[in-house]
Amino acid sequence: METLPPSFYAQFTLIIGGLDSVKARSWMNATLLQLYHDGAIESGLPIPFIDGGTEGLKGNARVIIPEVTPCFDCLDYLFPKQTTFPLCTIANTPRLPEHCIEYAHQVLFVDHHHRPVDTDSGDDVSWVFNAAKARADEYRIDGVTFSLTVGVVKNVIPAIASTNAIIAAVCVTEALKLTQGIGEFLNNYLLYNGQGFHFMCTQFEACDDCRTCQQMVGQERIVVRREDTVKAWLHGMQASGREVSSIIVNGRGVYFSFNPEAAVIGLRMHEIGSDTLDVTFKEGGAKSLLLEFEE
Ligand SMILES: [Zn+2]
């Protein structure tokens, strides 16, 4: 998969995402946070990320502004883990059409063909459908259809174009408000349900131990000379009033100020083996330093 460099995104005023996975949203979120954090955006302003998503008749839209609103990952508990059915239920006490389809998919097909279902094969999916239908009839369960079988087997969530259109309109409205300064922008989460037409807005809080935004707060980009020794760098830091008392690289303590002759101090900065150093300062405080090398 080709990935655009983070700098590509720095040129935009805002970004509207219509992404199809949690992973892709999380990446976009982290990229925009990092750009702002590193001062890599020419205007100096954070780039808002307007994220829309739908699932059948339901949808949501979020406005994520780096270091202003919670980030995408702050709310990752909102995403339910992939639904799976316990095998004992689908084998012994099926109650839903999905249980019958999963049983035909996971058990009957494999027993019969001695291989897993090829979800792109029409013949395979038809076989699963017929087996599931027979099982559903046996347990007097309604609702096993061919399209549901395709959905369960391929793990597809149906997309409804009108839901997409509603969420897209919400995202564009937010873009308009943010760029034109008209009205208050969505702060920060909107949930839509087409089943009964409910809109609900919630102001979520940032998560204190968010792995993405809270870690970045303690991170600092620092320019170092490639060929400087760690010893020279430590002296330079001390001269600028930031005496380092410990350095941790990849989770291993390599330097402590009580052992000033540690092996690491003879290395060049680019030889440390990581471009992230976790340091503590004599004055107090800890930082994760992101090294940027210059000649
Ligand atoms: Zn966060």
C-alpha cells in the first residue's frame, strides 16, 4: 500500500475523512497531531480533522482539532470490538439467522469440503446459504437470506447511500463553519440514527492516558549533530541549562549521571541505535526526545 508522506497533509486548511477503517482514522489523527506538535504547518495553526462514518442507518461525525479537542484515539473505547459468536452458541443453541450462517460457514462447509470457504466464490457462498437455510428451518429460525449470508461470511456492514449523504452533509457543514467562522463548530461528536431520526451531540473529554495525544505532550523534537559524541551533546545540554540525569533507549537505561563514564557517551549521536531518547532532567521532568540529525 502506498502511503503519502505526512508533509503532504501539512498543505491543507482542514481535512475531511470518509475513511473505511479505524486504523486509517487513527493514522490520519496521529499524523495531524504530529505535524502540529512539530511546528511543521506553515500557518502555525492546527489542521482540523473532520471525520465521518456510517454503519447501515447509523452514522457519526467528529471534529478533531489537535490539542483543542480530544483526539481520535482518546475515544477508541467507542468502537466495539469485532462481533463474533461463541462457537458453543452457534453449535448448540442457535437463536439468530447469523448463528445458522456462521455454523454453516465455520463448521458444515469445512467438514464437507475439507477447506475454508472462499468468500469470493459464488458457489461456496451459495453452498453456505443452502446449508444455513436448512439448519435455520430445523430450528425454526427466520431470516436467513442470500444477502445476509454474503454479509456474515464476508463480514460486510451494509452501506446505505442516504446515510452516507447525511453524514457527508454534516462534515461539509462543519468545514464551512470552521473555514468561514460562521456559527460554532461541532464540539465534538455527533451521533445520527436514521431509525427514528435522532441526532445527538456529545462533548467528549480527552482521555488522560491516551496513547496518542497524551504521549506526544511529553515529546520534543530536537536537532543534534550526527557526528557529535553523546558526551559532547550532554555538555551542550548542560551549558544550555538542561542537565540530563538519565537516558533510556528502547526501554534500557544507557546513561545515568552518577555513572558519567557509561559506554554510551563515547558513541556518536547517530550510533545510539534509536532516534528517540527518553530522558530525565536534573531540574525535574521527563521527555521523549525525537532526534533530528544535521551534518
Ligand atoms: Zn488522544
